[in-house]
Amino acid sequence: MGDNLKQKMFGALAWSSIDRFGQQAIQLVITIVLANLLSPADYTLISLVMVFISLSNTLVDSGFGQALVRKPDANKTDFNSVFYFNIFTSILLYVFLFFFATNIAIFYNQPKLVLVSRVIFIVILINALYLIPTVIMVRALDFKSSAKVNMISVACSGIIGIIMAIFGYGVWALVAQQVLFHLIRLISLTYIIKWKPQLTFSFGVIKSLWSYSVNLLGTAILNTLFNSLYVLILGKYYQQEVGLYYQANKLNDTLNYSFQVIIGTTYSILVKIQDDVIRFQRVFRELARKSSIITIPIMLSLIVVAKPLIIVFLSSKWLPSVPYFQLLCLASIFNPLYTLSISALNARGKSKVTFRIEIIKKALIALSVVVCFKYGIIALLIGYVVVCWISYILSVIELKKDLTHYWKHQFIDILPSLGIGLVIAAVLGLFSFVISNQHFLFSIQFLVGLGLYILSIKIFYQDLFNSALTYIHRILKIRWNEKND
């Protein structure tokens, strides 16, 4: 790997890690406070409309974001054309959903959803305004600015949401938090990127990008629909459970989504070496080894400490969500590696292949829902675990075809991480048999788990340990210099 690219890759990963973990650390604190102030019923209402926001944002982007990142000679006309397409699409969607809000409320038998929906759908319009600045930031690998923008947005919107929750605004605290996050993000990105749209538009640009982006759009739509499938089912047939599931899923996403976004930043790196197969494979394997040692031990440990974790931070009223959280963590163990494989295939121009994988995954999810629905939410989530693992295997198979990246290499890359994770999880599990106080139990499990994890990295991944120390030192030095300038 060339020194310049290597520096960019680890620089991007470092700042992306700061972004996601910093953002999620702030979000975790906010989630804990709000979970203690609000009820599962408040989260039920907000979860029922989030699927429409996620799907709308996907349609607004239409896969053009990644297409622009991948296009080496993207110019002003490209950016402006996609920008106006995004704005036009967002306006159409908001108008449609504004009038469709009544139907949403009737479907779920929740009259409050009419006004809640119409207000929170404003997010769709705001999101369209900052998609291009986000693309420009990704193309420049400027994850430092992204980290600042995201953490400021999460912190400010979260604080306002907490204040509203304290004063008894209920679900409206969550609505305000969502809208303000995107609004603050728009203002911050506009200030940092300083990109202004010009009065240029070309249907030819949209058409040329469409051949690549259409497969990404199809994949994204499937992902959004099926990621929200369980909320839709629970919201209609098990409404008392949907708030519990939403909180468990959100807690799982606090780490899992962070991992996936960090891995997703490698797409712009892999695109630059897409035609050099040997180098591409070498970079991919390095990313797989280092991402697996971060994700697998943490997810296995979370499964073991789930009960004390939820009791300590969210309170005992959320205790029924423990098995949901454990199964979601189990399903997520290989998700970051799956995301890495999909990013690699997309970087190689195999968007049709990744779309096919997603179709198979979604078909299997639909089949598992049909088979498991009558047995309840636990059975539904077990089926989801099985499908996620099968999907990862399918991505491995396709990557082998494209890069001649053999099974044994991919297995060797993750085996040490899996072994370390199982040992740490087993040790942490032993404490639950001898300590009954949940607060004390979690404290011990956290300290012992953190110690074993750091020790394992130092012994088995010395280069990663040294790289982490180097980047921490650099970041602290940069922060110190900025503070004293």
C-alpha cells in the first residue's frame, strides 16, 4: 500500500472513528436521559413514522451520492444537477406524505400521528439541502469536518430534546430532536463547505449517473423497507412491544451503525485502487482484519452484559427489551464485515451483484417472517439472525469470484477476533453467576472486559495498538495546538 494512500486511509478511519464514536457517545448519553424521562409509548409513536423518513431520504438521494463519489471527473454541472433533482424529489415526497399522514394514523389507530408525521417529515426537505455538501466532504476525505458537524448537531439537538422532555412534552421532545439535528447539520455543513448551487442543470448528467445509481437505489430501498419491517409488523399487530423493540434496536445501532459507517468510509479509498486487483485485495484484507477485532469482541460482550447494561442505563422499565437487544447484537456480529464486502464489490463496479445479494437477503427475511410470525417477536428475531449470517456468507462467495479471495484467507482474517471475543464474553459471563447486584455486576464486567480487550490488542495486534496510540497522540497534539493558537 502506498504511503500516501495508507496515510489517507488510516486518517479517514481515525477521524471517522472519532466522528461515529464521539457522536454515538453523545447520543448514548442523550438516549439514557430520554429513556428515563419518556415512556415506551412515546418511542412507539416516533418509531412508527421513522420508516417513512428513511425511505424518503433514500429516494431523495437515489444513489447519486455514491455515484458522484465514484466519478473521478465530477464537475459543477454534475453537482448542481443532482442537487436540483434532490430538491424536486424531496418536495414531491413531503407534499405526498403531508396528505398521507391521515392514512398512517388510521393504519396504526394512533390519531396523534397526523400532526407528529407532518412536523417530523420536514426532515426530508432539510436532508435534500445538504446531500451535495456531504458528497464534497466525502470526496475530499474530510472526515475531520464531518466529525465536528455531527457531534455539534447531536449534542445541540439532544440537549433541546432533553429540556422538552423534562417539561413534559413527551413524543414532541423526540420530534424536535430529529428535526433540529438535521437543521443544525445543514447550517454547519453550509458554513464549512461553502458550496453554493448554480443555475445549471443537465438531464444528461442524471441519465449518465442513473445506470450506476439505480442498483444502489434498489439496494437502499430494500434495506430501508426490510430494516423497518419488524417495526411495521409490531406497530400493527404487537403495538405494546414496538417501543421496547425500537429502544433495543436503537441501543444496538449505537455501536453497530457506528461500525458500519466507519467501514463505509473505506468505499472512497477502495475506489481509488479499483483496477489494481493485487493491491485492492491486500488493502481489503487489512481492513477486514482490523475491523473484525474492533467489532466482533464488542458485540459478543454486549450480548453477555445486556441485562445489567439496560437496567443500569435505561432503568428496569426497559427490562423486557433485553432478549431483543441480545438477538439484534447476535445478528449484527458480521454486519460490518458484510458492509465492507459490499463496499468492495461496489468499488469494483459490481453494483448489480450487490443488488442481487440484497434481493436474496430480503427474500430470506420475508420467508423468515412468514414462517416465524405466529410464534412472536423472539422467533422473528431468531430468523433475522440466521438470514444476516447467510447474507454475509453470500457476500464472501461473490468477493471470492471477483478477487479470487479464497475462503481460507477470509476465515483466517477473522478467526483471531472471533477467538478473542468468545474468551472475553465467557469471562464476563462468569461474573453474572456470582454477583447479584446489577450495578456492581456491570461495573466489574465493564472494567474486566475493557482490560482484557486492550491486553488482547496489545498482544495479538501490536501494529493496530501502536497505530491507535499514534493517532490518539496526533489528535491530542492537534487539539492542543488549536487550543493554543
